[in-house]
Amino acid sequence: MLTIFGIGLLLIGVTFGIHAVGSTLWIEYLLRRHAGRDGEWRSKTGMWVLMVTGIVLLVLHVLEALAWAVAYLLLPGGARLETFEEAAYFSIVTFTTLGYGDITLDPQWRLLSGVEAMNGILLAGWSTALLFSVVQRSWKLTHQPREKQQP
């Protein structure tokens, strides 16, 4: 059981690293491209920024789930997953907590899938918070009085 939690913590560290780097790079890009010196957005690109932010976050989640898929294939015995496609499917279903149950891990590794589900929930919350922040900035920009809007 300690081995499972050790592997789980390692994978959580990897996925949090992916999310931290991806989120930070995206926020820095948004600020460089769309914010003035005061940090307020200077252009009316809210819809575009929201759509692309959602796509960036989805790509990060897919990369994170694929990291888990690779780990499942590297487990001794492959945890009963035979192909990368099968491991990716299982991981995405688990990461999103959808959990169809049509594919399961060997009993010795099944606790690891619960750790992945908790990891997915935490990262979904992080993405929700980031997306909400982008929505707030977009709303503020498009709904402030005309005299305060910046070109």
C-alpha cells in the first residue's frame, strides 16, 4: 500500500508540475498580450481569451491523464492494460471521475486509480478557479463605464 501511495504522490507531483507550468505560462502570455501596466486588460478580446483558455486547460488535463496512462503501462504486469490506447482511455475516464468500470486495474493496483481520481478533482478545481478569474477580467472589461475603458 505504501508503494501505491508513493507512486501516486510522484504522479500527483508530475501532474501538478504540468498544471503549474502550463497555467503560469498561459497567465503570463495573457498579461503580456492583453494587459496594460496596471494589470487591467486593455483590449476587448474577452470571448477569444475565454475560449482559448478553456482549450489550454483541456490540453493540460489531457497531458496529465496521459502521464498517468504511461505510469499504468510501466507498472509491473502492466496493471492489466495492454495498449497505450487502453491505458489512456482508462486514465481519462478515471481522471475525470467518470469511472465507467469497463476496464479495471489488477487488484494490487486498483487503489492507484482512486488516487488518480482525487488528483483529477483537485486539478479540475484549479482549472475552474483560473477560468473564473479570466471570466471576471473579461466581464470587468466589457462592463465598465465607457470613460474608464482603455484602448
